[in-house]
Amino acid sequence: MESEIRPGAAVLDRTRPGAIGSAHNRQPGVHLRFIHISDVHLDTAFAGRPDRLRSRLRHASLEALARCAATARDEKVDALLIAGDLFDGAFLSFETERFLLEQLGDLGHAGIQVVYATGNHDPGRGRRSSDLDWPGTVTVIARDDPVTV
């Protein structure tokens, strides 16, 4: 059965040196290991909620991302796949930006690639996500055609 590559899909090229799951990164016969997350919605305003609850909810998304990154490191996965809606809009607080880049940098230092395909809540090309100083181990997919990582 032939597989179909949909718009916005990432194609894993294991023959490229340093690619996710390549012989450079893994031993022969070892499968690609990854964690898949989506809909993190960093810095959601939670408008209409009481201040105390709003603060707890905002912190919960950061804590969830930190736990996911820790699990990725502990389990020695090859990649973290973020399938859309990492952000909740065009604005990101400085604290959240620093936290996000720190988490992604730590994953990179652990040899874990991050593939982030933007979603409908994420800023489009030329907006917030492209303004960040993404670590070199992060691939941002913000277009509709397949991308090789």
C-alpha cells in the first residue's frame, strides 16, 4: 500500500547524516522513537477566568511542556514532534519565550530533534514563530508542502 504525503507533512530522510533516526544517530535495527504533542497553547489569556485560576492554568501549560521535555530526555527519544498550536496567538511573554527556548535548547543538547508544524492558532510566516531565535535542532514547518527533516 502506497503512503500518501499530505500538505504540511514532514518526510524523515534517514539517509542524510545527522537526520532524525539516521545511522549517525541510532544503531542499525533500532526504531525511531519520538514523542508527539499538540495544542500546548502557550500564553493563552484565559479571559473571563478569575485571576488565581488564570495564573494556575497558564502555569499548567508550561509545566506540561517541561514534563514532556524531561520525559523525552529520560527516555532518550530521537525527536519531539509538535503538531500545531504551540502558541495561542502572535504575542508571547518574555518569560514564556525564555522558558520555551531553554527547554528546546536542553533537548538539542541531549541530541533530540524537534519538529514543529504550525497550527491554526500559531502565528503565520513572518510573525512570532519566525522571530524567535530557534535552536539549530528545531525545524519549523510553516508551509503546506512536504519538508524533509
